[in-house]
Amino acid sequence: MPDSSIFQRLSTLSIVTLALCSWEQLSWEQLPAGEIRPVDSLPMSDPQIPALVAQKIRQLSSRQLEIRQTAEKGLIELGPEALPFLPSPEVLGDASSRDALRRVRQQLEMLHAREAAQPSRITLSGTFTANRLEAEFLQQTSNPVRLLPNSPATTYTVNWQGLTFWEAIANLLAVSELAIDPDSMGSMLTLTPSAKPEAERSIIPSGPFAWSVESIEQKQLSGTPGSIARLHIRVRTEPRLDPLFVFVNSHDWHVNALVKTAGENVPALEKLNLWNPSARYELVAGSVQQGTTFTIDAILPEGKIPSEYQISGKAMIHTGLVKQEFDFAANRLKPGQSIRRGGVTITIRAVSAPETKPATIELSTAYDVSGPAFESHRAWVFHRQAWIERVKPGTIEPFVELNVTQAASGITTAEFTFANPVTESDTFVYSAPLLLSDLEATLKATIPVAR
């Protein structure tokens, strides 16, 4: 029989070695009943957070009130970076620890929401290739951007000092011949060469939003003097955000025009009345590329010739401040496979046989708690935020049909149909909005009238 003392000495040596290796990262205080906790709040790197979260989750079930309270406070002090590592409350054994975990998630989500609602910023100066600019945008702002054509011979010279994401994009459009491509697919902002003049390619940054006045039409009023100035307006969000709905009230908008009558040399600024000042629009938000468009109609008095329009107004955008993508590689695309992130669990329920055409994928989306986030998710499914990334030929294929098979408290089950089979090199991507909030986007712009 082996000498047990040898194994005891080896075990002791292993514990001492582990403690010495970990001493620079964490310092622990021994507590009664074998409980441990950090003595001081030490600087942490990302790899430490999962282990600390797991430890503090265990401490939430301690018999000692002080330890439970310290663990709850410690989880909140870890900040929003701890959110992806919080388990579902149902896995905890007692009601008090489940309630504490819900309080922690609520506090961290509030902190995360305040941070995410601010515009992202970028600092960069020099001459860079498209690849380098794309990497900097992603690293500094969390916004995926694609610049086409992506050639080492094509470079861009920039001087961005703490610019917001959309300010940097506006500058890039101004110093190049690029424009936002409204027809590209996916959640990436794509900029492509355009022959349009700069005025038609430009955007107007406003915090985490960007506006553009696409066109201004002037139409004669039937049976009455004067004409209608119809302003086609577009609003976009940063790609990292997930807009769901855009609410526009006409009474929040004001249009002035610099006008003159025939024979006059000096124009005068005149306030224009809106055609339908009580109109209210509730619009399904468009994609990252397309944004959301709406019109504002102003009445231009008879005989007045405008040389510019001054527009001001606002829209309320119901936004998922975190756009969480769930990637299932083909080898994981099997019934029962789950991915959990940020309080949401996606589970594959059924997949059509390989090489089946059309292909179908059924999944369930479960939130830890029901309520506004879940209810908005039920509306969100019509936004078509699911697709297949094809390695060959390197394209994104959206689904062609969606069938919601279940919509109960806290869970939605849906079946997506794709025109082509899922191959072993493909990845199925499903995107869900988190941290829903209403954000105000404001516009103030002067638009010259093209002659």
C-alpha cells in the first residue's frame, strides 16, 4: 500500500506552490468556517474576473451575513465586465442568494447602460492602411467597420484627437471619396467608393447617432397657394448598438428657410409651418447600413424662393445598448447546444439534416427574467438579426423565413429558414439586444438648396 504521508507532503507542496504563484494577483484573509475573501481591492486583469466572480457567487450562500454582504458588494465593485460571468439565479440553492444575484445584475446593468449610452471615442494620428483603421475602430470604439477596397496601396491620413465614432467617420468621408453603403449586409458599417459629391455623402454626428438629410423635394399644393418642402431625413446608430424602434413627433421639429421673392436681392429668414404638426411616427429601426428614414413636411409660402433650410428636431430611439451575438459553428449546431451570455441563453432545438435545401434552424431564447427586455425581444425578432456566415465564398446569408413557434413568459422559440444548406465551414449567428433604453437623438443642421 502506498505511503500516505508522501501524498500528504505532495499535496501540501502543491498548495504552497499555488499560493506563491498567485500571491502577486490576489491577497486573501482567512475567515471562520474556512471562508476567504480579498483583503484589498487590487488591480485586476480580465483573466482574473471569472475566478473572482465564481468565488463571490459561492460566498453569497455563506451562513455568515457579513460574508454574504461583502460578496454582494464585491461583485458590484468588479463592474460591468463581470456581467457575462454571472450565472442564472436558478442555479443557486437558496432564495437569499438568488435575490442577491438579481440585485447585483440590476446594479451592474445600470452601470453598463450609463457607459454604453455615451458615444464611443477614438484617438489616432498618422497615415494608415484600411486594415489598420478597421482594427483601431474595433479596438477603441467596439464598432466594426469595413473599408473597401481593402488594398495595402490605399492609405488614409487622419488626425483624430478624442473624436466620437461618428465624428471620425464624418472626417473620413470628407477626406476621401468613400460613402456609407446602404445595401451591404450584416452588422458592420461598410464604406465604399462613391462618385457622389461630398455634400451628398456627408453625415451630421450627434453623440452615438449620425444624421443625414437625404433630399429636399418641393411640391406644389393642390388647390391652395404655396408648396410643400418635403425633407427626407435619415438617422443611424453606432454599429455596436442595436436600435429597435424610432419615435418621431412632428411637434418636436422646426424648419426655417432663408427665402426671397422674385426681384428681391436680400433673403430673409422665415419660420415655416409644418404640414401635419400633430403627426407621430413609430418606425421599426433599420439596419446599421440603412438607418431609419422619415419625412418632415413644411409649408413654403407662395412666391418664396428658398436658398437654404435650417432644421432642428429630435427622435427617441428605443435601443439595445448591448448587441450580443451568439455564434454557433457548424460542429456546434446540434440540438441541445447552448450559449449563455449576459443573462440570455440561446439553445438550439432542431437543425435540418446536412445538405438539406432549404435549411432550417430552430432555437429558443431564454432571459433570466421576463419584463421589458424580453417583451422587446419578442418584437425584435422581426428585425431579422440572424444570419449564416459563409466561409465560401465569404458572404453573409440572411434567412428567408421566420416562424415564431412559442412566445411565453421569459422564453421565445423561433425557426429560421435559409435558402441554402448549412455546410461544415459555416457559422450560424443570432443577435439579441440587451440593456434596452430610450435614447434621444437631436439634429440641428443648415442645408443649402442645390441649384
